[in-house]
Amino acid sequence: MGKISGLLSLMLFFSCQSSSEGEVIMNSVNNKWNRKGEQKFSLEISDPQNPKDILFVVRNNNEYPYSNIRFIVNFTDIQSRKKQTDTMNYILAKPNGEWLGTGFGDTKETLFQYKLNYRFPAKGKYEIGLTQAMRNDNLPGIEDIGVKIETAKP
């Protein structure tokens, strides 16, 4: 069963990487996200004149013990070294325990809004760092964490 789950995760990973809607960057946390393990995502923005939607992608399985997930987000403009820190709370399951994400089998993928219609201040490099804020030393049931950037729709 583990091989099938791994194969499905790999297929989902590559299908997201080739998405025509926007770029997706995924990091695997191997079903145990350490609270000190910041997941970093490097972004290269070439057209700051077009507003962007920044979304987080969470892939969880049935081992995840909560209905929500909290992130500490560090959003850094590498050129100016300006850093913005946010604490975000997202809902992963309905009150009856049913997962809100999409997918088949034990793994569900959910997209969460971080910044909508965001205008990057300049062309260049940016970094987003995500740390889980669920107070577990090793948070079970989270397989992958990602960031998706897409041009905002008018």
C-alpha cells in the first residue's frame, strides 16, 4: 500500500509541476512535519505589473489528527530584505470529519488563499517560508506543502 501511495503522490507532484494555470512548488515533509522544519520556497517574479494570487497547497492523509492547520508565514523580498510575518489558520475538514480537499484514496489536496491580487513591488527574487504552528513536535499526516503562484484573473 505504501508503494501505491508513494506512486500516487509522485504522479500528483508531476501533474502539478506542469500546470498551465500557474507554477507550483512542492516540498515533501514525509508525513511528519517537524515544528522547527521551515519549508522554504524561492520565487522569481518577472512581471510585477500583473497582480498575482499566492496560494498554499496542502496534501494530507487520514493520519492527520486535526480539522485545521496553522502556519507561520515568512514572506521576504530578497532585494530589499523586507520581511513580513503572518499567522494563518486554514480549515481542512468539515465538522463531521470529512476532508475538504480533492483527490482519491487517503491523500487529499487542498488549496488555501494567502494573498489575492498581490502586486509584487519589483521584479526579482522573493522567498516564502512556512512553519507549522500546531504545537506538535512532529505533525503527522501532512505529506507535502506547496506554494502556487498564478496571475490574478481580472
